[in-house]
Amino acid sequence: MTTDQPTHYWQGEFVSEAEADRRLDELDTRLRAVLAEPRLSPLTVLAACDRLSAALRDPSSTQAKLLAQELTHSRIPGAEAERTLHDVAEALEREALESKLMRELGGIDPGRLARFDFRRQIFEGWLPVGLLVHVTPGNAPAAGALSVIEGLLAGNVNAAKTSGGSRFTQLLLAELATLDPTGAIAARVIALAFPSTRTSWLARLCAQADAVAAWGGEEALAGVAALVPAGCRLVDWGPKLSFAYLTADAWTEPAALRGIAADICRLDQQACSSPQVVYLDTEDEQQVFDFAECFAAVLAEAVAELSPREPDLLESAEISNTVLVAGLEQHLGLTRVHAAPDGSWHVLADLRSALRASPLHRTVWVKPLPRTRIVEVLRPMRRYLQTVGIGAERADTAVLAALVLTAGAQRVTVPGGMLGSYDGEPHDGVYALQRYSRRVDVQLDERFAGDACLDDLVGVRELAVPEVEVTAKTEFELLQGDLSRAEVFFRSGGSSGAPKLSAFSWDDYHEHMRSGAEGLLAAGFDPRTDRAMNLFFGGLLYGGYNSFYSVLETLQAVQFPMAAQEDHALVARAIVEHRVDTLFGMPNYLLRVFTEGAEELRAYRGVRKVLFGGEHFPQSQQDWLRAEFGVELIRSGAYGSVDAGPLGYQCAHAPARVHHLFSGLQTLEILDRDEDRPVAPGEAGRLVFTAHTRRGQRLDRYEIGDLGRWVEGECGCGRRTPRFELLGRFGDIFRSGSHFLNYRRIAAVAEQELGHRGALQIVLAEGGTTGESLTVRLEDHSGGLLDEAAAVRAFLDGYPELAAAVERDRLVELRVEWVPAQALARTVSSGKLREVVDLRERNL
């Protein structure tokens, strides 16, 4: 590191010593300004970390070269530097950090003030502590930076104190901030390099801190604790000891010995999880000495394959002193020393069982400890115990694990795995993100009965869309390149294209069902009182039935999961028999239930709520349900799709076809029909969604196949989430003759002019006097035919473009026919009505 480079990083820029000193005086003012800004989304941090992880995996990248050079300047050996960058890249992978958030804080966005029980108006969340100060270790260059990243995931403003010899932490955090286009990460990161002797700077940091995370020995931690103000949380990552424990079955097993040797050599025992002692389950002194001699040969072989880092002067002195004393005690029959001629490793056999720290750098004690004395010997050291690598038979392993955990150990693993970890693993017996956060709750009254998350009433954090091309619905398979995290697959209904599988992880699925539950609460479903029947279609992996089953389970609501049955009268009887008051299903199916079970349902008049999905629900049909059966609330249960998941929800103030965006899951773009550019406010365009939390399958800028427009202004419900109006599917627009016609316009004429309240289907075919026919098929509830000529006239008068194609250009012959419900074409897998059936030869 050259002397003219500033060593301090402060909110997005490197600053001089004098400037850092000046800004420390302004720390409180700067801190208040950042804390007043909208909360930092973990998704912002995940995106930046994933970009940095990818860069560090590429040795030719700017970031990898810069950080590798800094490690070299800090006199870190090449192999260790390479391993450090590899470990950091792994730690910053999106998958690893997502698992960490899920395990430690219960979700990808744990700061949302949301209900933990949908039947109570109590909202809980994990919020940042405020200013989190990190007093980082000097012997682990990545530890401080990774701790700051944990602090960012928790939403904190972070100030790291590093040693004065390296800018690694500063450079890594600066590169991370550069990869965040929002600037939110940079605003929440300060990294100052100064020696521990400069207590004035550390005291000024700690004076404003809400929590202090500190590494070091007992003396160093005591010094930090003295500077922590009353009420400030001290997160103590103090010194820890780890050891291996072998039974007779394992200490003669070469694989177990090689595993322990590898644990000793990796990181030169610098990690808290590195073994400093090998305990043997024995009281036989000769077995201890024999094992030490045998293990010395194994360790020598392992070290010969390495290029170990040489200890510094003080470390060498400690090793020499420890080995010298152990050598002198050989004359008392207490010890035996095995050492490499060049001092690169030492095995010290000692007949005294007490746990003792090693001077590290491939120096290890071998001691006896019969299992009957494990708790007695180790419990006095319980505050320092961390990892135990047990080598034993299967049954013994379970018994010994229980004993060492009782004695105070935090982790148990096997020889060769002591330095390993898994995503979301506790550290020193606690979850770091919980120590860097505070759990809060808000308890409210009945005014908030329909609110699942208070954040929606405050504002919305819109996440930037990725810089990728839009993927059309017909190109869905292009988004399935990596399904390595996919665990559950749903088959789309095939009503809007060829059937396909959509991939989710189970975390995706549960997260989406949680959002669906929040949407139902907003729509007016009350899990405290409503008795629901799930009448969506099931089978062929179709997602509607399964999804609403899980949504109602999440709500802990009363549910009768009947699914759509062909015997509609039977369903109607079940509704009455079980006092069901809320129905879930697709409009056309529900209407058939009410039609065929009309007598019983009219007499019952107990269905108060209908929550639908999958199709448009014409207003005339809704009016019929209200007038004939006493239904009070008819509303969209959700807007979504099998491929994209939940997309929008309706509130009590939402007009027909208007939805709030599930902004915690999705970012919505409304783009021009012909170009990938945003439409003007109020203008119709293609709906393009990006799912920011999808793990099983990335869904970036996916064109869902629907048209819509933004709805401006405030919603009467008070939610600030964006609203959009659905304007039909791309497939609603079809060409007949030389004209583009809209299914929705024809359906509207049927409702308004003919009073039609059933299903409507358009069939396009070749033939007739004009060479092409357009047949409007109307579901017949009357049992007799109405006047076709009058119906044709109504459609022509109500839809001028259709009249132009039929009467002016004479390219299309218009027909109207009434048919029973079972004669209408539907998709096989989902049961959805096929709104436009094109039988023309060119489209088959």
C-alpha cells in the first residue's frame, strides 16, 4: 500500500486523516440524516453482493485484481490471498445470503412490519439497531467486511474500525457500494483504519453506537467494553477454543487422522474452529504417547504438501517457549514432544486433561479425556468452547455430541470438517443478524383488520429492474437455464399458450403464499370468521387449487378444500350443509354451481363472499349473484399466474380490474406494445414483471401476456403500493377480415345490450358467404333461443369496428348462437373458458 493513498472510506469516498477526524465530529448529524431515509432493502444488498461475488470469481476482473494486490501489499501469502478471495466470493453469493436471511430473520425482507398471525392486528418486524460499530480483527482480513455486510443486511449504518496496515476492508466495501446503483449501501458504510492505541477515535465512534461488534482477546474486548455507553449492545466475538475428540475406533483410522491434520493446516489454526487439542477417549498414558507419535507422521505429511505462512517474531517466541517448557516436562514423564526439524509443525503429548490453548501455526496438543470426565473437565472452560470434531462410531457419536454440548461446545462436526460451514449457520451459538437487529411490534385495533403489512401504508421501495432484454411469454423456456435450486414445479393451464412447467424453490412457494394471504386480507377475507370452500380446479399440477389451499392454510382459516367437481348440484348441497359463506373459484365454474344449485342456494342465502381468479367476472353476472343469492362481496382473490406467481391484489376501494402491485415480490413495467419503452401515464401497454425474490427460477423482465395501464392518484384504502388496471390479454385482440377486434368489447355489448350474464365464446372459422365467419356463442340459461337477428344487430350497433368488417367491407359473416354451458370449449387441464377459438386453417 502506498503512503499517498487515503486509508479511510466514508459514505462513498476515500478521505484523508484530517477529513475523517472532522467528520467524526459530525457523526451524529450524518447518522440522523441516513436513518431518516427509507429503510434499506435486503434485496438491494443481495443484488450488489451477488455482482461482487461474480467479479471476485473472475481473476481478471478489476475488483479481483485490486483486492489481490491489496492482500499482497499486506504481506499475505499468495495461496492464502487466493483462498481469502474465494471464501469471500462464496460468502457473498446470493444463495448463501438468502439462506442466511431466511434462517436468521425468517424471511428475505424481515424488516416489514407484518402480521405473524393473520387473525390478530399485531405487526412484528426485525429493524436495524441504528449505528453498528465493528471493531474488526487484524489477523482475518475478510472478517470485518463480512460483518459489515451482515450489518447492511440488517439495515444498519455501519462503521468499521480496522487495523492501520491494510485497506482490504475499505476497498472491498467501496467496490460493493459501487455495484449498488441506488447509493443506499454507500450511505451506510464507514470504514476507518487506525491503531487500537488511538482510543479517542474509537471512543467517538462508540459514543454514537447502538451496538458494537468486537473481536479480539479478553484484554482487547475489555478495552472496547469500557468505551461502550450504557444501553449500547456489545456483541462479543471473543476468543474461542476448538478440539478434536477421538475414540479407539477412530484414532487408528487413517482417514480420521488425515482429516484432523487438514483442519490443523488450513488457515494455520487461525480460525476459532481450528483444532488446538486432540482428545482421546482413554485413561491409558501409553495410548496417548503412541497416538502422538503416529499422528506426528500424518501431520508431517500434510504440512509437506503446503507452503505454510511463517509466524511473526512474537508468534515464533510463543511457540518456542511452549515447546521448550513441554520438552522440559518430558523429564517428569508428563509430556513428549514431536517436532519438524524446520519447526513447521509440533505435536505435544500431555497426560494432563485440562483444556489448553495452543500457540497455533500447526502446533497441537494431544491429551487423554475419558468420556466419563468430559463435562467435569470442560465445563469450567464453557465460555471459550466452540467446535468439536468427533471421530467415533455412529452410536458413540450421538452420545459424545450430547456430552460436549452439555459441557458448553457450540458446534459438533467430524474430523476434516471443523472449518466447514453451511449457509445460515449460527456463529458462536447465536445468529449474527439477530444480534445486529431488534425485534419490534405494533399492536393496533379493528381499523387495521384488512391490513397485513403497515409498510404499505407508509410508502413503497421500488427496486431497479435488471439490465436484460424483455422475455416474451412464448419464450418462457429461455428463463429456465438454471433450475438447480428448483424444488416444486407447477404446470400452467395452457389456456394462453403451450403448457409449460414453472419452477419454484419451497422458500419461493411459501413466500408467494404469504403474499397471497396478505392480498386476501386486503380483499375483504376475514380468517377469524369466514368459512371458505376452495373450488378452483386441481389436477395435472394446475396451480390454482394448490395455491389457494396454501394461502388459506397460511391465514389459518376454516377451509373446505373441495376442488371443482363436475356435479355442481352436489357442490351446492355441500355449501349449505357445511355453512360455507365464502367461495373461491373461477367465475364460469362458480356461476354453474349457482345455476344448477339455484334452489338450495337461494333458500340458504348464506354465501356472503365470492373471491375469484383466472377469468374476468362480468358485472351483470355479479349483479345476478347479489340480487338472487344475497352475495355481498365479489372481488378478485388475486391476480397472478402459474409462471409468475402472485402479481396483484384488490382492496375494498379497487374498481373492477384494478389491482395493487405485490411490490415486495415484483417490479412492474408497463411498456409500449411495439417498443420496449415505458408508456405515458394512463396509456395502455404490455405488463412486464421482474420477480426479485424468485430462487427456483429467475424471472427477469417477463412479459406476462396481459395489457394494462397505471392508475394514478391515492387509493382510498391508504396503501401506497402502485396500482394498475388490467385491460385484457394480448389474445383478446384478434384479427378478423382486415380488422383487429377485441373480445372484451364484444363481451361488454353482450352484457349491456343483451343483458347476458353467462359465458361468451368467439369462434373464428373459414366459410360462409364472405369466406370467413365470426360466431358469438352465448351460454344459454333460458332453455330457448332468443332472436338471432336482433342479437346480431345489437353487436353491430354497439361495436362500430365490427360493423365495418361485416357490413362495410363484407369480409366477415357474423353469427350469434346460444349453447349449453357444457358445449363451450375449455382447456383440458385448467377448465378455463377458451374465449377465442380460432379454427381457421392458417391458425391450426
